[in-house]
Amino acid sequence: MSQSARDHLGRPIVVVTGIGIVTSLGQGKEENWRNLTAGKSGIRRISRFPTEGLRTQIAGIVDWNSDERYCAPRHSINLAKQSASEAIEQAAIGSPGSFPGPLFVANSPAETNWDQRMTVYGDEAGKNLRGYERLVKNAAAGDYSRYFRLFQFASIADNLADEFGTRGQPVSLTTACASGATSVQLGTEAIRRGETDAALCIGTDGEICEEMVVRFNLLSALSTQNDDPQGASKPFSKSRDGFVMAEGSATLVLESYAAARARGARILGVVRGAGERADTFHRTRSKPDGSAIIDCITRAMADAGMTPEDIDCINAHGTSTPENDKMEYLALAAALGEELANTPISSNKSMIGHTLSAAGAIEAAISLMTIGAGVIPPTINCIEQDPNILMDVVPNEKRVQDINTVMSNSFGFGGQNVCLIFSAEPY
Amino acid sequence: MPPLGDSMSNKQSEVWITGIGLVSSLGEGLDDHWSQMASGKTPAPSVDTEDQAPYPVHPIVDFDFAAQIPKRSDQRQMGKWQHLGTYAAGLALDDAGISNNPDLLAATNMIVAAGGGERDLEVDADIMEKIAGVDEYGPILNEALNTELRPTLFLAQLSNLMAGNISIVHGVTDSSRTFMGEESAGVTALQTAAAQIRHGQGDIFLVGGAYIAERADMTMLMEFGHTLWQGEHDSVWSRKDTDGGMIMGSAGVFLILESRQHAESRGVKPYARVDGIVSDRCTRQPGAAREVADKLFDQLNSQIPGGTLPVLSGCCGVQPQLVEEYEFLANLRERGIEPAVRGLTTILGNTLEAQLPLSFALASLAISRGRFFDPFDKTGFETAFSGIPEHILLSTWGHWRGECLALIGKPDVPLREGE
């Protein structure tokens, strides 16, 4: 139990002093925690756009907090503003509009959607032209400066940098479904380098539109259990048939332990370690032997200076796709060995759905809340667990248990894998 | 607090550039670029005025992507943008002697500066035609998307799949991050990699990006902001007294950044040393970007000797940044520095995410050949430099956001004390 401000490798210890979250289960930590521990689902039938003809018609869309006409990057910005405001308020750091550190935002690429494309298409200037020739002509003739600002690739991070007054150039990043975890990792690394005493790490994704649904359907990645939206996301179950897309955002305020203690901040948890390993096998599948994700988990434990016995529970990637859940089990069995039998593992995605770019940040936030409350949220919809997945998945009911350390997994398409480890303070 | 950045301190590991993979509108490889850019005459840019008319662009040269992406199954999973990046990454790995060394590949970290992947613009055109004028086009759109989109196309659209493809094709498997967003993605990618090396968070990094100018969806995006130059190609400094505008360029550029110790232990010689990358942002009120650049220069100043300083500018051409960057560079004289500026965008265009990596590659080339480039334009702003460049200042300001200065040094010139 060291009170030093440096970790086992002599690096500044990184702590979390603010958490904010918005998901399909609600707005803010309190509402999310209440619904997570009650085992509720935030998945509904999609009403944002017509779903006629789509194989998947369900999602965890967050729409109660906006009456604006839907625009994907603007929605991602709004969700991020909500989670970041909550986190910064809790951390009570900096001053309004002036956060004393850099910004790392995990988000989906900002793309013009059909709504914007057709708005531009309908203008007069290029009406005798076709396709993009027409769009370019109309873009040049009209005033689309608002689109210019929103659809630059860096626009989400840039808007947030303005809103929260973070320092320097914001980093807008993607590692697909591991993105949110990567944002925490980048913030941790910057503090460990001594570049900054604080970092604002955000994952945000509000990008569900018809084309996204079709794209993921083409990869056969989504559940098509449209008749039972709340039962569709069933990680580790025998009948799981894909993930359920969802929206949300979470923010962590990271600080060096020394700086947080010096200003008397309440410490919500410690970022103990992070591990990463890219896969070379396939664009949407892990190596059959799981070696990349095993390595990623092993490296996180090494970075944290921990062994499998130190991990009290695991916040799973647990997407509910046949492939992921099988591979995650295989990798955990290899990386944790016999200890896995004593380590409960739960998937928040059973309730929230898969928030893609935000998932790693949301699950990091919930991991820290798990430590704070001593309660593990359940994996719901676990009626018949996959007999080949021999783990304690905390089925259907929350579990009250002292938790000092949580491992959180995130594995992305494109083979980008991140594992984070959080623990209580002090250690 | 000073702006964030990666600047040199003598206690930390030196960052060397030990590998370069380069394809642009001028050609492929360092020799090809050197012969055109240091031939004693003004280099002739390659310009296409038809593909995106009325906007001139610098088209990417033909490159034999199969030479770096041998499997057809891999080739089919990518569009041209991912081909270009994966190809250039392969060239950089070959150049640094990392390819075919599994242990080294497994220890190589990657940061890709990415834009959006590619859409099938013909499919978009068909769908737009189909749904135009229909009030509630949702169901028709769904049906069209269901029939027209292909799975491989979606993967080609994902920004992080350039990194994914580089891992799959070349076997780079340590950390993998993709930073998004125009010029600043290239800036933060290089800055992060250099800072990680200096602080022992990795010994060797593959960093870079790609951009292809011949993309109407990108032309549309840039014209939402009325940022493009129309008509005949002109040098970037000649556009100074006009309303300005960008000419987009094409490039795939990857660099190997490596700690000096790591490079020496495997007997590798550097092209150049990274002596600092500093950046910040402002909301581009008049004069603000120049003010930021002045502050950034102060941060690098301790490593910059007086006298004539070669400068490679990625000046984008959009006003008022064009005038502000011009004035910033011209006013270096007030600091006792005579800038020998080369407006890289005059001959290669703005390559967005690839812009700073491209500047890094060409500055490293000049340092390693012991000579700076001949002037790229005839306005007289670009003055001759006949000495051996020991430092080259890189100035890369985003067309919309983000200002960056970087300093590339000759590896055998000692770092200056006094930080």
C-alpha cells in the first residue's frame, strides 16, 4: 500500500477524479447506475428513421435529450458535452470553459449523411448535373459553412475543445470499437510522460442512421431479433446472434495522483495499467488462437504490475456476437488461467447495447462505478449460457461484492485491441 | 502554461527518422523526388485541371500496389486510399530494414493520420437520382442501400482500417492508433510518436498517412467552406494578394521514427533527427494564428541558430492564414533569422492528413543529401540557400484549425544546451 505518487515503474500514478456518462439507460451516473444494477435494457425499436426493409430495426438510440433535427456529428458533440460537463463538474477542476489539460476524443468519423446530401442536391445551381458534380456545384454556390464546420473530420473534437477550453490541439481518434479505451490510454500516457497534470478523455457516438445499420448488417454483425428488443443483446448466451448498435458518451477526467492530492480532489479510482496488441489475422475477426487479445490482456497486467489473482472482476467487451464472446472467453482463459474461475465477468452491452466508439469509455466509467459501489452490474438476457463459455458471467442479477480492481476489455474491427485495469485508491 | 508539444530536452532519448516511404504527385521514392526538386531549376508540378474541374488538383502517380500488397484477397478489401497508405507504409518498413523481421514488427507501434475512407460515388449518384424529389424517401433509401452497398466497401470506408490493413499485410502489431482530422491529425500523430519515444513509451514507430485529391466527395466538403482555388495552377505565394484558395495534393507518406539508441543497436543510420514538434490551436480570429505561430517559434528557438534557416512551408493557401503565415515567415528576420522558404504546397498541393508527414519526409531527404531544395516559385519570396542545411523549420497550419511548427535537424549536429 504505497502512498507514493509514482507507480511500480517509477511513472506518475494516474487517477480518475471525474466521471460523466449518458447511454440508452439514461443521463448521468445516478440514472445509469440505477438502471444498470436493476438489470434494465435501453434497447428499443428505432424511431429516428423508417426501418422498413432493414434486417435490423432495433438499437439503443439516445434521443430524449435533443429536439433538434438529427445530424450525426452534432449529436455526437451534444452527447459528449453532456458527459464531459458531468465529469468536469464532479472533478471541480479548472474554471468554466478552461480545462487545464489536453483533450482526447474517441468518435466515429464525421460523415455527411443522406439528409445533408439530399439537402445540397436539391439546390438550383447544379440542377442539370448528376451525382457529385451536382453536389460540388451546389456546395460552391450556396452557404454551407455550417456543414463545413460539422463535417471536417476533426469537427467533433474541435467543437469540444472550444466548449471546454482544453489545451493544445485536441486528438480525434478511432480504433473502431476500442476507441473509447484508446482515449483513456492516450490520456494516461500523456500524464505518465509528465506533459500534463490532467487530461480530458471522451468517447462519444451518436451516429445511428440507416446507412450504418445497413453497413453492419452487411457484415452480419447485428442481432436481427427485432421482436424482442430488450432481449436481443445477450452476451455469452447460446442463442446470441449479433450486437445491438447503441449511442452514448462517457468522459473521464484523469489527473496525476500528485496533482489530485495537492488540490484535495476526491479520487474515484486509479488507472493501473493498459495493454494493447494489434492483430494481423482478419479485418473483422481475431486470430483463431486468440494470441493478439491474450497478449493485449497480459500486457495490461504487466503494465499494472499485477497478476491474475489481483483482478477482482472483468468488464467484458462482450458484444453478443458469436465470434467475439467465444474469442474473449478463450483469451481470458489463456491469460488468467485457473483464476478465471474465481473472476466474475459481466457485459454492460447486454443492457446498453454496443456504443461502438464510445463503448471503451463508457465501460471504463462503469468499471470505476463498480469499484466505488462494490456492486457488479449483471449480464442480462442470460437465459441459457453458451455451454462452451465456462465463465461466471454474473447472469441476470447484480452481485454485491467488494471490488478493488476491474479489468475492462475492448476489441475493435481492424484488429485493434485495448485492455485497461482500474483499481481503488489508495493501493 | 506553455502550449503542448514535443520539444527536445538533453536528458531524453533522441528521435531519429530511419525510414521513409513516399509516393506523391511528383513520383515515388526519395531519388525520384530529389531529381525533380533539386535539379537546379524550378520543379514542374503535376497538375490535373479536368478531374475535379474547375478545381486543379495534383493527382497521385501510378503505383504498383501489388508490389507491397501481394495477396489479391487483401487488395480487394481496400479502396485506392487504403492501397496508397498500405503501400507507402510497406516502403517505409522496407527502407528501415524492418520488413521480414517478425520480432521488430511485433515491437513496432503505429499511428496513422486518417481521413474518411472511400465511398462508391457512383452508388451515391444512383441513389440520389432515385430518391430526389420523393417526400418520404426513407423506405426507398433503405432498399437502395440494401442492394447497392457491399461489405468490402464498408471496410474501405472505415478510417482505422488503413492501420488494420497495415497490420494484416505487413505484420506491424504493437500499439495501433488512428488519429482523424485533416492537417492536425498528421501533426498530433507525429508529435505523440516523438513524445512516446523520448519518454521510453516505445522505441520504434511507423507514422504517416495518405490523401488522394481526386475525390469529389472531398471536393464537396472543402467547397462547403469555399476553400478551393479555381482555374489555373499558381504558386501558393502568388495567391497571397488574392482571395486565396487551396489546391489539393495527393500523397502517401510513412516514416519510421526510432530512438537513437534503438537505431544504433541495430546498426541503422538516420536520415535526420526530430528536434521538436510544437502545436496549438486558435479559433482563427484575424491575427490569432500568427500569434500562435510566434509563440510556437519561441519554444523551438533555443535549438535554432541565427543566420539563414531553410523553411519548408505547408501553407494551405486559404485566406487569411496565407497572408498571416507569409508575414510570420517574413518577420523571422526581426529575430535575426533569414528564412529561405520553400512553399511545398506550390509543387505538391495540400495533402491534409499527410501534410506534415510529407514535410518530414522531404526535410529528412534534404538533410540527408546535405543540400536544400531550389526555390519552388518565382515571386522572389523564396530565396536561394546554398549551404549544408543543419536544421529545417517546418510550418504546417491547418486549412481550418491547428498551427504547428517542427524542427528537423542533422543528426551529427550537437543539440544546443540551455533548455
